[in-house]
Amino acid sequence: MKTALVAGCRTPFLRSGTGFRKLSALDMGKVAVREVLARSDLSGSEVDRLLFGTVVHNPHAPNLAREVGLGVLPHNVPASTVSMACASANQAIADAVNLVELGLADVVVAGGAESLSHVPILVGGTLSDALIQASRARTASARIRAFSAVRPGDLVPVQPQIAEPTTGETMGEAAERMAKENGISREEQDRWALRSHQRAAEGTADGRLPAEICPVYTPPDFDAVETSDNGIREDTSAEALAALRPVFDRRHGSVTAGNASPLTDGAAAVVLMSQRAVEAHGVEPLAWIRSYAITALDPGGQLLQGPAYAAPLALDRAGIGMADVDLMEMHEAFAAQVLSNLQALDSDRFAREELGRAGRVGHPPEDRINVMGGSIALGHPFGATGARLTTTLAHELRRRDGQFGLLTVCAAGGLGFAMVLERA
């Protein structure tokens, strides 16, 4: 049973600490799901499942999907939260495809949300133990004694860090290492970043990106409204990017804040339907999900190289080759990661040694990759980006009268995701 992508939308993607700083992932998720249902002309009672991705979980609402559903859908609609780092929304969409193709659901809403303005702040072990002991104490004196071992240094919060638990390496450090190992120059990274901003600005100016965005009214009075992404730098230049200092290797590095995706708040959602539901509702899909693939590598190796492994597998499962791909959307965690993956896909040696193939997989020409910019310019709310990529690719395939689209995402833990869409 085929799975149709019927609609997709997202909130604006805003740099953390800016316009959405008073909204939670839950707040933004409800906006995206409510809007995508309206764009599908569906009522909540017609939804069989809700699957939603997030990465930085709210300890007070660990099942984000269920809380979003309780705010938007009938309370008898099951909902589950998916977490697979930057590919969380992609995994939610893939899980929805599985449900549809197994005949277990006809209408599924999938997507994700992230608020990096509201990252839970942790405390060290000594203070944590003291707080737990104090919460269990029966008397005031016992509660006071629980803190006897706490010293001033124990009161300092543990800084959150996007690092690999197995290696201790942050994603930025991994991108820096990949740039060195793969010979990706600073100039090439800055060129790709500039391209991302320029294309995102073009896509905003001509209305293509705004068409995918729903307005969000913000607290406290809800009289202010956010309608567009705020990370796009229309006025940036090669010279401005070149002036930025490296972040992760200050002496010999090439990864900067300018050629990396910023911390971002936002949400996105899509509606997926079975073929029989499409016929019953009389809707015209944006695209059909042709295939997907998920791969994993050693995090101590090329951490963000997963797309180069996942893409050929997804193409094989779709029964097509890279030459058949009309458009490609590749998540831009870092320009170094994008260029490293494109280099690998175009390498005969990589194909032979890593993929067991006779020759290179290849990739589309640059003018068909990230045609409206990518995460470097648009931002990257971890749990939501996958649904943005899917929505943009489906819409642009229709606009350009293409047949096949490929999207890829790298994710922490050495994970890679790829999906093939076919225009309806």
C-alpha cells in the first residue's frame, strides 16, 4: 500500500532566544499540527495516529506528541514521540509510512518541534543527591543536613552540550575533523554558506518559502505575530563570512558560526495518507513516499557522513539511480558536512571501499540541490527539520514538474537518513 504526502507546513524558524523565546516546543507543535490539518481540510477525528519528533525533551512533558495531540486532536487519537537526533522528524515520517503500508492507519500526522530557547539545565551529582535526599526528608533539620556536603562550586549548573556520549566529541568538532580529513577548504565552506543565504532570500522574496509557513502569535499578549524565518542574511557576503573566526579549532580550523546552522526554535508537520484514504477524501497528494533508508556508522569515524551511506540504499529501494533524481534536499548541519557527503557520493573509491559498489553513486548538479537554501540560512530546530525538508522537496518537485526527489539528513550517533519522493 502506497503512502501519500498530502500536505505540509511549518512555523517560522527563529534563532533561539528571539521571537519564540516565550513559547515551548509544545506550543509550537500545536500550531503546526493545527495548521497542517486545516491545509488538508481534515478534522482531528479523521486522524488515526500522531507521531512527533523532538531531541531536547521537556522533563515535564516527555511524550511531546501526546501533549500536542491533547491540545489539537480528539483525546482518543494515540500519539508517540520519536527521538533520533537531527533526523527525529524523518523517523516520525518513516514510522508513519510503516503504519500506512502495514494497513494499520489511513491518516497519520507526523513531524516535530524543538525549543532551544528552553533547554533543561542540569545540576551536578552532589547537588542532585542533596536535592533528592531533601525531598525525602521528614523534618526541617533532616532537609538542612541533606545539603551539608554541598559546596559553592556544586551550585554551578552543568552546561548543556551537543556531544557524543561515546567519544565526547561535539558535532562541530566532528565537522571540523571531517573538513580536515576530506580536504574541504574554508573557502568552499563559506561559498556553500553564502549560497544557502542567497537562495533562501530568493525563495522568501518570491513567496515559495512563505507559502510553507504558518503565522504564529506570540505571548504575552498575542498581539505580535511571527511570519518569516529570521536567520536568513540577505546582506551577507563572501568577505563577511571570511572575516569570522573558527569556533572549534581556533588556530587551524575552518568551521565558523557563518558556515554552520544556528540554534533554532520551530515546528513542522506533514499529513500522510493511504491510497484508499486519498481516494475516499478526493484529495490530490503532493507526492508519494517511494522509499527510505536509515544507516549507522561508528561515531568515532566520519560522524556526519551518514547520508552518503543512506542515499544509495534509498535509491536502490526506490528502483532508481541518482541520474533519475530531479531535486535533492540535504540538511545543512555544517557546510563541511554537506560538502564531505557530496564528495563521498561522487567518489569511486568511497563507492568501492565503503559501499561495495563498482563505481560512484554521484549526485545532482549543484543547481538542483537545496534550491531554496538550507539549514545554514533557514535554521535547524532539531526535531522539526526533517518535516521541513520533506515539505519543501514535495512542493518544489511540483513547481518544477520533476518526478523524483531525494532528501538526506545526518544525525548524531553516526546516523544517516534518506528518503525518495515521487511527484503525484
